[in-house]
Amino acid sequence: MVDIWDIRDTPASKPLRSYSQCVAASTSPDDLYLASGGDDRKISIRSLAGVVKPSYFFHRLAPFPTHSEPFTHISPVVYRTWKLGELERVEQILSKEIEQKRYEGFDCYSRANRALVRIRRRNLDGALDDAAEIITKGGQIPLIVHVAKAMALGGREQREAINALDSVDHGDANDFVKCVKSIILFESEPRDKLNRLADTNICPWVKTRMLLLLAEHSMQRGESDETLRLLTNVPDLGPSHHIPEAETIPLIFGWNIYDLECMVQQLTCQALFASGRTQEVEHFLRANKDRHDEENESRRADLGWLCGQ
């Protein structure tokens, strides 16, 4: 017998029975299937679609892994397609979810997600329509709806976007909202005026992208020492890879935050080499290789523990 439940707030579903004793069980990476083995030495693979509520499969992006209000809920097919960057297809799927009322109680999230996708596709009017549709219905409005509205307004006027975000209660998502505001300011700022953001309270990904752009301009002017000075101010992004925003920001803005460290390393090597400091390039590359080897070894250890090795 196998019992299935959502440890957050859902009681156990109807048990799955196929043998007298289950000795092992595991879900597929997408959580859609359950593989289990019993004392009869047979492996059974079942679809969980008919066992648990559809909302169980939703990706719940929240400020903390607790009962806090999530940024949004995303159905599995939308999440997979969105991560691949197939925005037109994502919008089509979300439109069907809304029209067919496929997920009762989650319509506002589907609309909010569609608004975010429409913003990336530069359909600002459509995004504002989606946000307005949710807001006019009243009730509890998820923070992601206000974020979508602010971003759509930010495509026209920066100050309108910031005011829209400042006018709502952020709950326990203050860090997320600060990050969104930082990116809105960054993306609307003229590239030759980026220095004006240097003293503002911006999130580490924005600061890194800003310093990379300034450093690239310095390299183009042949100022390798200035390039290196700028890159020494890049924050450590390691801790930022493990916070909820690291999963949400790439979907909303299309940023590949995991490539930022590689871009910093490449530009640092170019600047060192241009300055004739070839020995430092060798030391820099060796140090980074050792660090990546340590990280990979740690991942292998985690994988071994998960696999029982």
C-alpha cells in the first residue's frame, strides 16, 4: 500500500494498493508518475493524475517554503514550456486554461501568468487588460497581479511602475518586490546613465549586470584596468542561486542569472590578458577550476545520498 499526501495542507489521498507490502517508492522528476516496488519483486508505474487534485502538480513559487502567499501557481505544462522560452506557446496554453476554466480557483494565477508572458512579448495593453480583469473582481489579489500591472506600466513610464508597486502591501515578499523594482529601473535606464544606479539598493543580479555592461564599455575603449576595477565590485552570486527569486525572475524577465558568473569570469580573463598579466590569468583560471570541482563533488555527494549510494 502507498499513501500519498501534500505535506503543506492536504490530507492523504486514497491509498494505492497492489501488493501486501511496499518496499520502495519514488515520484518522477515532474511529479506526474509514481514508481513503486513491492514484496512480489515487481515495479509498478502509475499516473498520479487521477489520484490527487490537479493543483498538486502546480509549481508553487513563494517567498519562503512555507504557507506564505505564493508569487504564483504555474501548471506543469506551462512551467516546462515557459522555462524553454517558448512564449507564444505559453500564452496559447494559458489562454486555454482561462477559457476552459481548467483549474477551478486558479484562474487569477493563469491570468497573471499570461500578463507576464504578454509583457515579454511586448503586448502591454493585453497585459494590463489581464491585470485589470483580476483587480476589478475584487477579493484577495495575489501580489503577482500587482507586479504584472507595474511591469506593463513600466514598459511606458518608469515612475508609474514604481508607484504601482509602492501602493500595495508586499506581505513577506519585500525582497522579491525590491528585486523587481531594481530590474524595472535597470531596464528602463539609458545605458549611458547606468552609473546613477550605483548607489541605489539594487539586487545582486542587477548590480552584476550593470557592472558587466560598464566593464564591457571600458574594454571597448581599451581601459582594461578600469574594467578590472569594476569587476572587483561584482557581488558573490552563490547565495542568490538558492533563494525563491532565482526561479521566478528568469521566468518573468527572461534573465539567465546562472550565466552571469561565467560572463564575469570571461571578461576578467580578457582584461587581465589585455593588461599583459598572463600569469594572473593562469592563477585565476586554476582557482575557478578548483572551485567548480568542489561544487561538482558536492553535487555528486548529494546525488549519491539521494540514490542511497
